[in-house]
Amino acid sequence: MPDNYLAEVRNQYEALPYPPCNPQDELQRLAQTWLEDLPMINHYCFAGKQSFQHGFRALVAGGGTGDATIFLAEQLRASNAQVVHLDMSQASIALAQQRARLRGLGNISWVHDSLLNLPTLGLAPFDYINCSGVLHHLADPDAGFRALRGVLKDNGAMGLMVYATAGRADVYQMQALMRLANAGQHDTQRKIANTRDLLGSLPPSNWFMRNEPQHHDHKAGDAGIYDLLLHSQDRSYSVGELFDWLGDEAGGHGMHLAFSDVQRGRSPYLPHMVLGSKPPAMAAGLRQMPRRQQYEMAELMIGNIITHSLYLTRDARCTAPYGDPQYIPFFFHEPLTGEVAAEVFASNRGQPFQLVHHHSGVTVRVNPGKYGPQILRLVDGRRSFGDIFEQFRADWRGQAAAPDNAVLFADFAESYETLNALERLLLRHPDAGAA
């Protein structure tokens, strides 16, 4: 194994495989990971045109006990795609393999190694790479990223998760506290016991205790508490640091970054969606600022982004484009129908209204336009925008001529942007085949 991580990190994941899991749970449910939903990957990474056939290859680098691997492989079960699970912990791989056996998945290859050795492993290039919760545990995260990019196809994409600085300030205070409390202590179980003991006695003014509801790992057994509060090598990033490191700024890797927070999508990175039902007078001006600047401000405004989840592609054109009549809009992540969405967006008779989205906790003022509800009512996951607009014109009862596609796209833009920012309305191209 290379020297780009502490031996203690590898020992941790051999003794405490992560994330903690019971393989028998596979008989009851499928654990889903946010970035690995194929419709999301298609929308943000392949311009909505990926069929996931024709030998699609995915790498899960640092796959641990297998959440992302199993979810990808299950979705790709009926295709000729292949998933490669790579991890430096044999104990974690063994749990992932048991989960795969229980599901009868035969489309996974297993590699016991470090992602830093990818340049020497002779693996064919990948269409998609997942690397979730790994790079921030390396001594040199950039070396890890370069190793990943070296096995990515030129038109491939990555799904990345790293820790977020602002939202984990309380975690790093607790880590500092536990280093002091466990000074000179080398026994893993004693460290865990000390941590539990302190957690049960901390005053409510403690920053971690005040923010405890947004953290879950310390409630998920020894592996979770150790990974969250006792990890020996752990760093985090702000939005600005990620743009500097991975984006097209001078010295960066020149990638396009598409952020998507779990259950909330892009909304925590948009000031106008973070500021809620009573935005300040300057809110309209904030929406005109450069994307990076908006994201940096929103991260500091909302304060509870604890991880950054994002897709990395060669440029912005890899995201399915709004404004092309060939594309098919479809609802995602909750059981929405066109009829229900239309009722919500028509609630204020065509005037701007407060959209209260309970699933994500977002409240935002939306202008539905003149025709937004009628367009939403026709969204069924099968019709393209072109088909929807043709049906809209066929139903037209106005005195003047029915609006053309350009007018309808412009009118519907804010409704689309709002629902897409919440990851509730995505696009696919007919070339991708049926949903």
C-alpha cells in the first residue's frame, strides 16, 4: 500500500468496517445512495443521453461495505454493465461481497487495493467513478484525485463526496476534545468508551450537542462513532476550496462542478432558496451573481451543509440542457404527478407564491408564469417538451395565437429551475431509451 494514508486509517477500517451494516438487511430493503441514482447520473453527467448499456463501466473507489456498489449493481442488473468495487479493507470488502451474494448480483468485480494504486492495476477506463468519503482521509487528496482521473474516460464523470468545513465545525471541536481526552491512549475500545462517556455528560451549550440532530454516525455503533469523532486523518473543504481545487480556476483540474446535497439538491447552494419566505431586498441581486459566489455565500448562510456531494464532468454541457424540445421532463425523488404539481403552482392564480417543500425543508418564492401549471399538468415522464407544447397548443382557447416553443420555455423557466434545484424535475433524451 502507498504511504499516502496513515497505517492507522487502514487498521481502523479492518477493525471497524464502514459504513456499519448487516448484510441480512439486503433481504428486506435496498440502501440507496444519493449520487448513484442512474437518472441523476444521466441528467448531470451524460446530457440525459446515457442508456447504461454497451459495456458501461463504473468504479466505486473506496467502496467500504458496499452501499454505492450494491445500489449501482442492482440498478444495472439487467444490462451488460460492470461495477468494480475497490477498497483497502478486506473486512469491508467481505461484507460487501456477502450483500452482493444475498442479492444474486454477478456484475461486480472486487479489488483489494488502494485507489492510489489505480495507475498500476491495469483496469480499463471507466464511464463513471464514485468516490464518496475517501479523498478527505488521504494525506495528499490531490494525488488520490489524479489517480481517479487517470482511469476515467475522456467523456466520463465522477460522483464525489467530501466533508464540508462550515457544517462540521462542531465535529472538529469534538475531535479536538477527544484527542485531548484520549492522549496517550492506544486501545480502540477504550477510546470509544471514553467518547461515549463524554457524550453522555456534555452540557447543552457544547457546540456538538447543540447541533447533534444533523449527525447520525455516532449513533450507529462503534464504527460510526470512531469514523465521526475519533478519525486519525480527516479534513474538510469549503465551496470555494473545491472550485479552486477541482474547477477551472488557475491551478485547478478544469472540471465542471454540479453540487447536489442529499434530499435537498442544489437548493442549499442558492441564496434565494436559503433565505426562505422573507428574503432581504438584496435577494434579487444575489441571483445575478456568479455561480461560485452564490454557492460560497449560501454555504455560510445556511450553515448545515455537512458534506459536499457533487458531480464532476469535463464541462457544463454534460448537464441535460433546458430549452431543447426533444428532452423529456420527469418527476423524481418523490411520488409527484403532473396534476399535483399543477395544483401547487396554480395555488395563487398565476401570481408569485410561496412554495413550501416539506421533504427538503425549503421555502421559496416562485413565479409560475402564465402557463406553468398547464405545462406541469402535461408532464408524465413520457412526453417530450415538444410533445407537451404541441398538446398545450391543441388545448389553447385564447383569442390570440398560441405561444410558440420559445415563449413557453421562457415562461416555464423559473418553475423548472426551482423544481430542478430540488432534484424533483430532471430531463432525459430519447436516445437514453425508456425510463
